[in-house]
Amino acid sequence: MSGTRGGRGRLLAMAVGLAIGLALLAAGEARARQYAVTQCGWGAGADADWWDSTGGAKFSPDAFCAGVDGDHMKSFTRDGQGTVTGTRYARWRWVAPPGTGIVHVGGTWWHALHDGLEQRIGFGDAGGGFDAFAIATSTDVTPRGFDKAISPPQPALEDRLLCARAESKWCSLDATSWSSLRALTITIEDDTQPAALMSGDVLSGDWRRGGVDVVVGGNDGGSGVRYGETRVDGARVAATEYNCAKVYVDGEWRGTRMRPCPPADSATHSIVSNNFSDGPHTLVHCAEDFAGNGACTETYTVRFDNSPPAHPHSAVVAGDVDWHRVDDFDVSWGNPDQGPASPIAGAAWRLQGPGFDTGAQFAAGRGRMVLTDLSVPTAGSYSLQLWLRDEAGNESPSAAVTLPLRFDDVPPGVAFAVEDESKGIPAQIRADVADPHSGPAGGTISYRRLGVEAWTELPTKLQDGGAAGQARLLAPTPELVPGSYVFRVEAFDGAGNRKSTTLRSDGTEMAIRKVALPPVAGQQALPAPAPASKPAPARPREKTRLFARLRGGHGRGDALTIPFGAPALLSGRLTRADGAGLAGRQLRVIARPSRGALTPVDSATVTTGDRGGFELRISPGPSRRLAVNFSGDRSFEPATRPSLELRVRSGVSLRAAPLALRTGQVVHLSGRVSSRGAPVPRRGKLVAIQYLEAATGRWRPVLVTRSDHFGRFHARYRFRYISGSASIELRATVLAEERWPYAPGSSRPLTVRVEGR
């Protein structure tokens, strides 16, 4: 028996699944459906009301529906009541849900009837009307089946025990009469379509990941909501069968109530978005009532993404320098192609260094490709980990790129080495440089004779100090004539911080005094040599003259202005006092960048040609001051040519869109300021948009704006007062500012055509 029950259970499950599947396939059809209701049989109770038209004086009910052979629903006449007036009755009544109707009924009936009492089975209406299709007038206690199809559908089924005589007559109740029913099957037609419902944040269209919940449900005024199914891309992902009053009979589910299922119900369906590819998908929920009518919600587009973005590419720190001397870092990068997945929602980052950790931070911004105004607590080297987060919330710190943020605003320590003066003038001038952060990067040693204002720079080289952050500057001691000399050392580190001093490490001033040697006391003078063999007196060193000028662009001279990115040429001549050229002499050229530049002081050596001439190409960069120095030799005195000024115009581009418009419309202007060798000011770079005034040939300002940290600027201008047709030339000009190591410079003009209204 157990095997038989197990097999039957599997068949039931298959039957349920098949029935649901077929019903949902036809859910969109608008034709009427039918369902069966079982009463007082197969374990079903009775969903009916009983009523006595005499007010309870002449009749009484009895119902026993336990799923056994003795099941019955009866109406009795009351003993000892004598008579009952004609047309009076008791009845059991089954009412179809609103919007539905009974189209078939079958069951078993039997009865004991005396003196005009009858059992009648038929259909009632809301007005109290009754139309019998089965009538029994005499006793028959053998249960017999009845079956009746009805058209059109009827709202209610009644079983009456009736005194079937005129109202003026009566029926005797001396002998007990009764009517009985059991094993009713009522077929109800339901043409009411259910409504499917769905709600939840996932319907907003935002990107989701992981488990996603959606609240679903339905309502139905007929047989009630039996089943709900949620589908993604047409495939079922979740289903709910609601709590309906039903029993499985002869291969089908039958209701045990006239409305077997709740008129409204809901559930929460969980969707595992990981089971679907990243990108948009369709979502719909369908509901079905007990009769098999189905309906679906509108189709929603939902977006799933469970894959974190790839790492940022081409990440750089603005300024393209290793060490910064301003505690302000901007980082830019490129975002990976997300394809059908969710867009980039922002960047996550973490900054770490000695005793410092920000923890994970997040900077929101769709498509963000920049972090600005990052700072570190003190000078030192830090690491920035940067990764991306998408709009679904996916992120992977393991995909981070690491960038160094190096900050050094501390000048190097520098001092001349303490020498043993008892050993005389040293052959080399030495200075020790220490910088624990960006490290020593270079420097110069200069000297001047007391009473002379100009410093003469010595050829200086940087030597490793043997330990991290330690170095030594070395320069050959110049040939000195008797007198007192002061020495100065200027050192700079890798961030461009500078410090100069004239002191030794013990705090004394670095000075050398050279004296003329007196004759040695007591030494016997030698006889004077003959005139012919008398040595020639030492000749004094000859004076020299050093000429230099700059050439480039369309100009030349002591001061020169050239376009951004253009080279310049330094040329000149070293001569005797009489103008004869000095060949084969080494000259040292020192280039000091203008204030605000990141590039260090640069030096180069050039050798004079046959007639004392020389040329040196000056590479592109910011504005600089140039000095040319000849250190002299045994025959010729030193010579210096200071204060050559090389001014470089700022580089800037300009774009406009549209290039043709009408009066009242807006032109959008954008461009970028070039910043080779210089940081863009913290507040951005001032840029003026100018137009060419045809009458005067002068450029006049239209508006002034500022760029961002990367030199990019955006502006808009509305042409309001132009009538007729005008061609307007526009350009962008970078204005002068403190600590901006470039001269004002302009973009190439572009023409915007404006048509008056």
C-alpha cells in the first residue's frame, strides 16, 4: 500500500505541475474558465448557508461531512409542530463568487417525504426566485445520483425541503420528513481575469547585484488568486502557490469552498542575479486564479551586475614629477570599458604611509576619472591605492593600482666642511648636504672677494655621501690673488626646495684669506744676475670681455620672448681686452628657472671656438634667467655675463562649439593650459577669452575664467546684440600671475559666425 501511495503522490505532483504550466501558457487568453467545487464528500466540508422560511419554527438542519459513507447535509421537519403552511420551506444554499456563475452540478440525494412535502434542487437568484431542475415527491431512502448542466450560468444553487401546497393550505408534520444531499460537485464558470502585482526597488531601473527581492502578488474577485510566477528573460526564477481550500479528486484539483483561494495575496520572491549575465534583463510577474485565468504585470527592465570593474588604467599624479613641494596632489586615470555592465560610479582609495592610514575612502561621481586636493600629514613618501566601484556597488580592492605620493617641503641641510686651516688653502671646496626625504639633487658653490658684490660660480659637482639622504658638493678652489674671499653654497633637493649658506658646519663663516709671501728673514741675497740672463718679471693676467645674447623666434638680445615649446639659442664671444678672440676656453652657463617652476637650476659647459665664439641650444621649458661665466686661468682674468632673460609665452588651446549660431544662442568654449615644468595654481589658472576689435585691431576681453588642476577650462558666452551677419575672431590668453613661470600667451584665433535675427 505504501508503494501505491508513493506512486500516486508522484503522479499528483506531475499533474499539479502540468496543470499550472498549461494554465500559465494560456494566461493571456480572455475566454472564460471553469473550476469545480466539491461539497460534503472526499473529505470536503460544506460552504453553504441554511435558512428556514418559518423563522426556525418548523424545520431544523443537520450536516455531517467527515469524508465517510455517512456524510450528509439534511433538512428536517420538527417533531410535534403539527403542520406547516404551504409554500414554506427550509433550504441549503451555495452562492457563486461575484462575477462567476454555476454551469453544472452533480451529486447524490435521498429523502423521506410525507403529506405534500417535497425535495427540490434548483437555482436561485438574488431576488428570491427559484427554478428547480430536480423534484422528489415521495420517500426514497436509497442515495441516487443526479447531474445537471445549466445555461446560462446561475448565481446560486439551492436544496429545498418544501411544503408544496398553496399558501392557503398546509402540510402535516406528524410523520418526520427530511431531504438529504452529499458528494456534490459544483462547476463554476469564471471569466474574471486576475490582476498581477509587483513592487520593489529593483523596478527603479537602478543596477543591482547579489540577491534581489521583489514583492509580488495578485487579486481576483472570482475564484481567488491561486498561483504566482516571476520570470526573468522569460525563464521562471520563483513561484508561489497560495493557500487555497482544495482537494485532489479523480485526477483534478477541486475547491472545497465556492471561492477556493484568497481574493488577494502576496509573497516575496528572491532573484539570484548572479545567475544572469551583467547587463539589462526583462522582469515580469504573472498571477493565476483557481479557474486558470492568468494575467501578467507590465514587463520591466532590470539591470544586474555582479562583476567588479577592472583596474584603472594610465593612472598618473598631476605635475608628472617625483616629489612635490606643495601638499596638494591630483590624480587622474582612465576608466575601463564596462560594456553592458553598470557604469563607473566613483573611485575608492586608500592612502598609507609611516604611521598613517586613511582606510578605504570613496569619491562618488559617475564616470569619475580624477581625484583632487589629496594631502598627506607630513613630509615623506606615501602610497595611494586606487580602485573603482560601479553603480551596482561592485568593487575589488585587489584590482587597485598603487601610486606614490611624495611630499617634501623641507629645504635640505647644507654647510661647508670644516677644514684644517693649518694645512693652508685646500685644493677643493667641500659642502655637506643632507635631505632625508627627496634627497640632495644638486647645487652650486660660488665665491666673491670682499668688497665685490658679484659672485663667481665655480664648476660644482654632486658626490654621493655614502648614506641615504647624504651628499657632498665639490668645487675646485679658484686661483686667488692676495685678498679675503667669502664662499657661498646653494643646495636643492629632489622636490626643488633650496637653501644657501656661507657657514661651515661649526657655525663659522666660510672665508679664505690669501696673503703675499714676505722674504725669508736672514736669507743672504744672491748676487744680481747679468742683465742678459735676468728673468722676465711675472706678467699680470690680462683682462677679458665676455659678450652673450639670446636668439629665437623673431628676436634677439639680452631679453627675449619666445613661443611655448620653442627652443632658443645662446651665442656670444670671449675676447681679450683688445678684442682678439680667446679660443678653447670653457664657459659655464647657469639657467635659473623663474619662480614657481618645478625644474631645478641647470648648468652646462661650452667651449669657445677658433675666434672665441660659442653657441648653446637652450631646450624648451619655462622662463629662465641665464648667466655665462668664464672662471679665468693663469693668463686671463675671469669674466661674467649675467642677467640674460629668456621669457617663454604660456601655451593654451581653444575650441568652440558651435562655430555657427544665431543671436541669442550660446557658444561653448573649452581648452587647456599647458604646464610643462610648472604646477597649475591651486585655484586654477586665469584665462581670458578675447575678441578682435576690427576697428582698432586690438584684442578686447569677453570674459575671464579659471582652469581646473589639470589646466582644463570651460566657459560659455551668449551673443545678444548682433544684427546682420558677423564673423568674430576669438582667442584664449593665459594671464600673468605670481609664481607662474610663463609670460602671457595666447591660443591660435578661431572664427565664430553669428547671424542676427
